[in-house]
Amino acid sequence: MMSAPPSHLSADRMTPLELRAGASLASLFALRMLGLFLILPVFAVHASHMTGGDNKTLVGLAMGIYGLSQGILQIPFGMASDRFGRKRVIVFGLVLFAIGSFVASMSTDIWGVIIGRTIQGAGAISAAVVAMAADLTREQHRTKVMAMIGASIGLTFAVSLMAAPALYRAIGMDGIFDVIGVLAILAIAVTVYAVPPEPVGEHRGGDERRVEGASLGGVLRNVELLRLNLGIFVLHMVQVAMFVVVPVALINHAGLDVESHWKIYLPAVLISFVFMMPPIMAAERRGKIRELFIGAIFLMLLVQGGFALWMDSLTGLAVLLTLFFIAFNILEASLPSLVSRIAPVSARGTAIGVYNTTQALGLAAGGVVGGWLAQHVGNVSVFVFGIAAVALWLVFAFGMRVPGKISRHTLKLGSVQNHDNLREQLVRQRGVREVILDPIQGIVVLSVYADTWDEQAVMKIIGGSA
């Protein structure tokens, strides 16, 4: 094996373009997700003052319908971004999101909000944004950019929990929806002026791979991806279902008015960030991601049981919310990382689209199911449902396998005539993650899973040497 690949292929540092792409796309995601999360802590309380808002099923529908329209349109928007360009699709989706926000702002009854939230969700840009992040970064830095985007989502969630009650007191629910619409317009400006131009042609992501995309059926039959898709569905279903009940419980059982909810949310979120990072760093260092992942699911199961038992106690709610955010943040950070590691390179875009779709459907299901249960069975039933859903996830996740560490190998090519065919043969080999061919230098750079790739089989294909 050569000591190192050529400098133009092996840069260990992110380029200015990659740093700009990561920062701008993370900002775009943050602006967009702030518009989604700002309503969670306060809408269930506000809805009781609206026409039709005494029906908790409709309140849950208003919170969850966003995810349903997202789920229906996520894959079509991703496909459109392949055909018409990422930026065009992202801007179009943000325009829809802004329109839906202003429709909800002008609504005086629950059905108007449901219509506005449906239009908001129709701007399903997540797959296009993540695909653009992959387009603008190389494999060795892609996880860093995804982590930047993931961190922006977590930070946005924390900010929304703290800011929403204060905003609600200052400008009301209509004002919050107006702010959300303005944030969408700002996100359009970020897309147009801050996000780097998208690559043109077939060469994206800093390499020259050209591999036929895997079929949707192939992704849906991948057992490991199915485990992760079930996980993101359950995680966001439980999250939204909880926030149909928790804000009301803080008022009715804990005696805390909505303007003071930040006193519970702020410490819970800050403490969760402190306690989530050490185990993630230790698990990455020791190769124990699977164990951490399973442990976080188990903690989420205990939290759902705790809510069912101690929802009428302010102390109990504060402790349980802290534990919830610790588990939620660990899982929210781990799931997309695992999808990107497990999905075949040729199926990455398809896998991201399916993952985002199931995430959106989880948001929708959480609002509808949580609202119906709270209305017809009682608040405790929401958490009993959460116990059952998380327990099912735990059973399915227990058998998951996590790929090992990725290593890079630079190999000399033999006399290869058809480089496109060679790429396709190599990327389909067991344990091969990514292929970069440099015919001029006469080398191929492979990213492989060190514990599973078959070096002899690869050498036979390239007809070369280490």
C-alpha cells in the first residue's frame, strides 16, 4: 500500500467551500426547523381559545398534519432536485412554507391552522438540502457536515422551547406564525446568497464516482435501514405526542403558567447537552455506538413510563423532561449518522429520502394519535402508547449491526480499459464504501470498512498492486 494518496485526493482538512457549505446549509436547516419547533410548546395551550380548539384530536391533527404532507412529498421533491437543481427546489419549498405560515397566522379557527400547516409541510426540502450537502463535500468530510446540520437542529429545538413561551406572551400565536413566515423568507436569502453554487454535470461530492442508483425496493428491503427508519418514525411520533400533553400538564398539574415554562425547558435542555456529549464521544472512540444507541432507546422507554406515573408532579416533570432530552438528542444525532454509514453509496440519496419520509410520517402520526388518545382515553394513555411504541423499537433495534471503522487504501491500477465498469464492480464489493479513480495517476483510492472488505477480491478486479 502507498503511504498516502496524492495531495489533491487526500486533503485531511475541509476546504473553504466545504466549510461554507456546511455552515450555510446548517443555518438554512436551523431557520426552517425553528419555524416547525416554535409552535410545539405553546400551540396546545393556545388552541383552547380557538373555534374548534376544544377538540384535542383536531389540535393533534394541526400539529401533525405538517409531517403528513412532508411524508407524501419528500421523495418527489428529492427526485425533482435531481432533475431541476437543488437550489430551485429548496427555494420553491421555502416559498410554500412561508405561504402556509401566513395562512395559519390569519386563521381564526382550528381548521384554518390545519390548512396552513398542510401548506407548510408541502415544502418538503429536507432531502434536497441533505443531497446538496453530499454534493458539495467529499466522503471523508461528509459526516462532519451532517453533524453540523444535526447540531443546528438540536440547538434550534432548544431555542424554540425557551423562546416560544416568551414570544407567545409578547406577540401571540398569530405573531409566532408571522415570525415563522419571515424566517422562511430569510432562509430563501440564505439559499440564494450564502449556499455555494451547486455542482453541474455528473461529478459531485469531490470525486468521480458514477454508479447507477439503487432501486427504492432495494432500500426498503435493507433490514438494517428498516431498523433505523422505524427508529426515526417512533422517535418523532413520541416527541410530538408528548407535546400534545406536556404543556397542558405543566399548567394543570404543576401550576406553572405558560410564560414560565422556559424555567423547566431551559435547564432540561442545557443539562441534556452536557450529559449527551461524553457518552457519544466515548462510544465513538471505543466502537460502542450500538451499545449507546440501545441504551438511549431503553432510557426513552423508562422516560415514557415515568411520565405515565408522575405527570402530576412539577419535580417529576422537570426530571423526566431532562432525561427525555438526553435520550432524544443522542438518538437524533446517531440515527442519520448510522443511515449514512449503512446505506450503500449507490443508494445514499434514496435512503435519505426514505429516512426523511418516515421521520415526517412520525411527526404526523404523533400529533394525530396523541391528540385522539388525549381526547378519548386520557392524557396518561399517550404515554402508555409511547411505552408500547418504544418497546417495539427496542426489540427491533436489538439485532442491529453497525459497520466498523472506515480506512482508506490507495492501490495501483493494472491495465484497465473500461473505468466505468471497474467503478461499478468495486463499489459492489463487500465492505467497499467509496471509490475514487485517477486514471492519469494510475491509482484507485478506496474507502472501506476495515473489518469486512476482501482485499484479495479487490486486487483481482483491478489487476494491480498495493
